[in-house]
Amino acid sequence: MDMSTLTAFFMWCTILNGALLILWTVMFMAVPDFVYRIHSKWFPISREAFDITLYALAGGYKIVFLVFNLIPFIALVIVG
């Protein structure tokens, strides 16, 4: 696999995962009651536990996004 293919791969991974992270954040900030109602139908969970869980998952996803998508893409752009 050459550098341009790898750079393009990480670019699209960064774009798609970044868009998903932004969508997740916007949904939770704009309509938190709607998101809670949807999930509380599936899982019996209190609002406080739901908020904590969602923040923890978003934080973990952000770290994984940075480490496995954005940083490799930036490194490939610098090297290439």
C-alpha cells in the first residue's frame, strides 16, 4: 500500500468518524430529552446514569478518534 492510498484512507476515516462525533455531540446538546426517551424505552436507566454513560462514551470515542484517525492522518500528511 502506498502513501497516497494510506493518506486517503485515514483522511476519509477522519472525516466520517469526526462527523459521527459531531452529530453525537449536537444530538445530545440539542435534544437530550428525545435521546433519553428513545434509550430509556430499550434500557431501564435513570437520567443521571444515562448522562454519565453518554459523556463517558463520547469521551472514550473522542480519544479513540484522535489516536487512531486524526494523529495518523496528520503524521502521513507531514511525512508525505
